[in-house]
Amino acid sequence: MKGFNSKALPLMLVFVLVTTSLVQQGKSHPCGSTFFAALVQLVPCRAAVAPFSPIPPSDACCNAVKTLGQPCLCTLVSGPPIAGVDRNMAMQLPDKCTANFEPCDIMK
């Protein structure tokens, strides 16, 4: 096996195991791997949740909301403040997108 470095094998195995573990965790977590991963999914909704925005959610936004799901949307809405996002408008996305989610219970 010319060109194969046997010292690199343990490092490669560790890399593969860690990567596989992270991918599995991301798949099993209901909102992706992190709060920010869930937030990124809602980027298409940015215009619809800007303070005082008269812009309705786009089809891409509604698809993102439906894909994300109610628990993750509620996590985002009740999580840390997000610059440029009106929480009340974000909570209206399921109704505007006909997603049929239960309302979020958030602590104010």
C-alpha cells in the first residue's frame, strides 16, 4: 500500500466517529443541531417578521415554517432576542401560512 501512512489511520477513525456522531445528533434533535441551525431555516421569513412589516410571508417562508414545525418555531420565538424580528409577527406565521400549529406558550 504505497502512499498509505499507517499513523494517519487512528486520526482518520476519530474524525469519522466524531463526524458520524455529530450528524446523528443533528438528525435526532427536533430543531436541527442548534438554535442557530433552526434560525437559519427561517431566513426566507425575514421580511415577513421585520418590525412594522406589511409584507406577507412568501411561499418559501411558509414552507420553512411547516418544515421547521411548531416546537422549533416556539423555541425560536421564546429564545434569545433576534435582531430585526418582531416576536408577535413571528408567532403569527403559522396562521398566515395555514400551518395548523398550536399557539406557543411563551413567558413574557
